[in-house]
Amino acid sequence: YSVVLHGAIKHHAVRLDKMSVWIIKNICVTDILRALFNILPTAITLLTDYPWPTLCPFLLAVKYCFIDANSFYLIALVANKLYQCVVPLSGQCTARQRVLVTLGGVGTSCLYAC
């Protein structure tokens, strides 16, 4: 999913505003982190038949964080598109708005970990 979105941005297949590009890049990062912390340890455990006892508490805390952040970014992307439909001439986004969206995703993922 994130590879297709990133490829569409890189090759200008779809014309998007800056905020949508920023959100899609954040979705790509959360997908990569989810694969790193969820799929890779599970695959290694299944292949070796040896659970990772030292990483188990860490992996349990991190397991759903990136899924929540990914969901937040998808909702932010939909909300941004709705905003673009309601106010079509305000295509510019500020650095403050991009930072707030990123902090919202990080905050969403941290809420689950606590």
C-alpha cells in the first residue's frame, strides 16, 4: 500500500497538495516500522521455533502502536481531502500544520503504549 502511494508521488502520477504528500510519507514510515516491529519478529519466531523472551515485553508494547498511528494518518488524509473539497482555493499548508499532523500520529501511537 505505502509503496504504491510513494511511487505515485515520486513519479507525479497523481497531483496532490503538500499536506497530502506529507501525510502519505508518514503513512509510509509507519508501514515500514510496523513491518519491522510486527512482521519480522513473528516470521523469525515461526522459522526458528524459538520465541524472543527478551523482546517480548517490548514487542507487546509496540505491537499495535503503529497500527493506531497508521489509522490516524488515514483519517487525517481523508479529512484533508474533505477540507480541500469544502475550501478548494486554500491549497497551501503551513509547516505548523504538518508538524501538528505528525505529532498527532505519534501521540496516537503513544497513547496505546501507555
